[in-house]
Amino acid sequence: MPPFTYMAWPVRVLFGSGTVAELPQEIRRLGRQRALVLSTPQQQAAALRLVEQLGTLAAGHYAGATMHTPVAVTEDALALVSRIDADCIVSLGGGSTVGLGKALALRTDLPQIVIPTTYAGSEATSILGQTVDGRKTTLRDPKVLPEVILYDVDLTLTLPGPLTAVSGMNAIAHAVEALYAFDGNPVVSLLAEEGIRALARALPRLATTPHDREARSDALYGAWLCGSVLNAASMGLHHKLCHTLGGALDLPHAETHTVILPHAARFNAGAAPEAMARIARALGTADAAQGLLDLAIALGAPSSLAALGVREADLDRLAAFAAAVPYPNPRPISEPSIRALLGDAHRGAPLRPLADRNPARA
Ligand code: NAD
């Protein structure tokens, strides 16, 4: 066994069906009594039901959460936190709402209870991405790690089919990069492989029967594992590209991950054979990158950046952005190689043969 470092983070996790009923008790457990409930405009009705359930434990509600955590929205919500004298944050929703809660926690140190309704995994991380003037930057700070995660499978039953597919692929992307992270370890690898396995089992079932509770439960469990490894290991090329694209063009987050992932996995394949073997085993395929592409296609997910509205004319600029700051990745990165990858992803081209992605040809 090679030497490794593993950091365990203190998070209380409740997982099950109907778990949201525990929310008042969890707020009291934290010694709090004035919760601010956060949501997107689309999930306002669900958040208002929570407010009603909380009664006097709810101090207010903010339904302005939006993708990529724009700082202007955070400042707006921050003004409400002080106006209503909130003493804790309850985030109900996907990564956008969780991101807003984390941005508030960073600035106020208020405790967070998070009720995730997608598979993004943000609830399990001390990572926060924020966007100012089209530039998304990411920080890690223990202050933004939620204190409590309430996983309630029932609340994921309403996640629309197309979003279920891409959100699941987004979760798998965390596990893929954790498996080849320079700071990975045996515990991370176990969680990552099992996370991919649980999602690969659940997502095809959800594509045909979105209300299948057992599959929803598997998918949410897989999402937690994948979120946990996102927190425990450093992400590489794939996440860097998705953040660059998302911040610069305001692209839908999970869809972008879905399109880029097979190309990024194929890019790194020659330099990360053990990770690829684990990914392939979890997917039940012979070739990890092709297995990821086949899964996305089977789920009916978008398969090109062009389908997400990206113009080919933007690719040079994006490749330059993504290559500007160095970061760890199994295969060395260069601007031309990133540009080639983006070109493939833009066209939705078939994956290149493995030989073409030799690390020596970076
Ligand atoms: P999202 O939170 O933007 O949700 C997409 C849409 O689906 C929203 O309108 C939302 O209200 C709706 N929705 C969510 N759950 C629903 C449900 N169960 N039923 C009906 N509608 C539902 O999308 P996302 O992909 O979960 O999050 C993307 C954001 O999360 C990005 O900004 C990304 O950067 C961030 N993120 C951060 C981390 C991290 O660790 N910091 C990890 C992953 C994602």
C-alpha cells in the first residue's frame, strides 16, 4: 500500500424517505431558531412548504438562487440575512441553491442545513464557485462546508428526466477525476467507484421510470459518494474546462459536464490506466471513456457543445482561458491539446482512438 493522506470532514448526514420531517429538530439541535430558507424561483413553492412546516423557526425565505453563484445575488441575499437577523441557513435545491447558502456562510459563518434535490454533490464539499463579470473562481474553505445534509429521496422524485440524466453524469464526473487525482487515496477510490456503480445502475432505470423510488435512492446515495470524493481529492482538466465554459458563457452546468466528460476521460486515459480500469468496472464496460459516452447517449443527454449553444468562434478564447493557469492533471495540458478536445466536444465527434491520446503527444 503506497503512503497516503486522508482528511475526514465533520458532516452530519441523514438519508432516507420523509427525512425532511426532521428539519425542525435539526435546527434546534444546532441551537438555532431563525432559519433563512433558500431556493431558486423554480422551487419557491417547495421552499414555502418548508417555511410553513418550520413555523416560528423560519425567519424568512429568499427565492433568488441562480446558476454559478453570481456575487450580486449573494449580496442581495446577504442584506436579507441581516434584515431578518437569521441565525442559520436552510438550502433546498440543487447546486445553485446550495452554492448561495455556502456563499452566505462564507461571509457570515452561519451554520447550514442542506436538503439536496439534484445529484450535483455540492452539499458534501467545502468548495464554492462564484462568478463576477463572467469569470468563475473556486475556493475551498471549511466555513462553507454544510453542518447537516438531509437527503430525502422523496424530494428528488420531481427532478425532471433530462435534468436527472445530466445531474447524474455531473456526479459521475467528480468520481472519475477523483480516481486519477494526484492526492487520491484508497478510501477515495472505494467511494468513487461505488458512486459511479450506484449511478450507472440507477440512471438508465430513471430514464424510463422517473418515479422508481429504489432507483432514486440509489442515485442519491451515489451522488453523496461522488460529492464526498469531490471534496476529498483535487479535480483536474475536466472540472477546469467545465468551470471555464460555465463562467464565461453562462452554460448549464450539468449539461456541460455531460458533454465534456467522455472527451476528458479519453484525453487522460493513457496517463491514468488504473483509474480507467476502475471506471470501466463500475460501468460494466471494457472502455471507460466510451462507457461514459454510451451511458450519456442511452440517457438521451446532449452530446455536443454546439447543442448547448456554444459557437465555434469562442473555442480559441476558451482554450486560452483554460490553459492560462496550471493545475494538476494526469496528462500534461497545452493550449493546442485543450483546443483539440474542445473542438471534438463541440462537434460531438466520436472519441479519438486511445493511441491518439498518448501522454507523450500533449
Ligand atoms: P440547479 O441547482 O441550478 O438546478 C437546476 C434547476 O432544477 C433549477 O431550476 C432547480 O430549481 C431545479 N430543480 C432542482 N431540483 C429539483 C427537483 N427535485 N424537482 C424539480 N426541480 C428541481 O442545478 P445543479 O446542476 O444541481 O447545480 C449547478 C450549480 O451547482 C452550478 O453553479 C455549479 O457550479 C454548482 N456546483 C457546485 C459544486 C461545489 O462543490 N461547489 C458541486 C457541483 C455543482
